[in-house]
Amino acid sequence: MRNIVPLLVIAALASGPALAGEVYGKIVEGSTSVGEAATVEAKCGEKAYPAVKTDKSGSYHLVVNETGKCAMTVNYKEQSASLEIASYDDAVQYDLVLETKDGKLAVRRR
């Protein structure tokens, strides 16, 4: 029994705090993936989260420590577009569609 207590303490410390809001998804332009050509960043209240690059399939993954309303910005082909999202305690998926309207980049949920 004496050997189990230290193992339980180590396991509890190693688990660490749970991640708050994971935000992930895929970005397409029209019906085509943006591939590695886009970045995604978020701002929740006063806290800004640095841009992450999309992977080959146009997927992204952000870890946001706050819950609630956030502004997410997509940067693509030297333009940017933003939308309001919500971050939760659990992971949330936002698949996005980029469109060019009147020469300006726009983003919407799929």
C-alpha cells in the first residue's frame, strides 16, 4: 500500500489541468482545400492567441484557454477575414468557407 500512494501522487501531478477550449476545423475556398496557405488566430477578451498554420488538408487546431465569445481571424493570400466564434470547455469544430466578395476576403461557417 505504501508504494501505491507515491504513484497516485505522480499520476495526479502528471495529468495537469484540462485544456479549456480546443477549436479546430478545416478551411476551404469554394470547394477546394486551402492546404498550407492559411493561418488562423483568435482573440478572446484581452487574450490573443498566435496564428497557427493550416496543414496539407487545410485543417487547423487552436487551444484557447478562455470560454465564451472570441474573434477568429483567417489570413489567406495576403488578406484577412474575421468571424465571431464561441469557445467552450469541450472541443468545438468550426469548418470554414472563404469567399472573395468585391475583391475582399470573407469567411463563413460551413
